[in-house]
Amino acid sequence: MLIRKTCLETPRLTLRPFLESDYEMALELFRDPSVYATYMLPDLRTEEEGRKLFNYFQKASNDLNAFVYAVSFKNTFVGFINHVTKDEESIEVGYCIHPEYQNRGFATETLKAAIEELFRIGYKVVKAGHFKENIASGKVMRKAGMKKTDRVEKIAYRGREHEVVCYEMTKE
């Protein structure tokens, strides 16, 4: 398996390590009710909890064995993509774009760049999933070329059981 690139460039975005200057915008994203309703994040009740989560992402984004990137548009933090699970041949990713920057194709552009990089470094299958009610995320996965699988998972999150619709793409 090859080592991932430190930064990825798309026509509009840069996928790069988290910077200290991303902290305020990342914390806003982590705490946004529309985000944590569908992206599994812990409750961040204190500044210390927010700092701890940010530090985790920042450290992971600098670890070339992890697959974690901040997403920036015109040098502004707008979201992130990270691995959820991985093994020798497959990897599952999750992604999140700040609500202020949604509906501009940034999630699709991010996911496409990630898939390309993951195949380049040696993964044979890239997976992703979304809560059934998060229809927009399913559209992103399809636009990025992923195919819906027959696998459906049930996950308990925030006091409810959610049905997770699973997608994947296989390197050809």
C-alpha cells in the first residue's frame, strides 16, 4: 500500500491537514444541529470537548497512515473527510460540509478526489453510508460514482435507531 498524499487538489477545493486557523469554523461545524443529526459526532458540551475533538482530527490529518483531510475553499475551512473503518483492501469514509457551503457540489468533489486517492494508494473497495433520511448524502455518493449495495445496517445514535444505506465503489 502506498502512502497517501499530504494534500489533494480539485478544481475548487484543497484537501489538506487541519490547521489551527480552522478551529473556530470546525467547532461551528461539529456543533451544528443539522450536521450532528446525520453525521455521528459526540455531544460537545464544553470548550474542552470541542478542543479535544479538533485536536484528534488535526493529529489524524497529519498521520499519513490515516485518511483524514480538512476541506478548504479559497483558503477557508468548509468541511472534512475521514476514514471510518479500514482493512487491507477496503476503506469506509465519511464526509461533512459546513451548512453554509452545502449545495455547491463540494461534498461530491471531495468524495471523488478521495476515491481517486484511495484507489491510487491501493484500496480495492471504497465504502460509504448514510442515514436513510439523509437523502442528499445518497445523491453525493451516486454522483461520485458509488453504487448502492444490498447491505443495510441499523445503528443506534442519539436515542434512535437509524437505518444506514450502504454504497461502495470497486477499483476496476
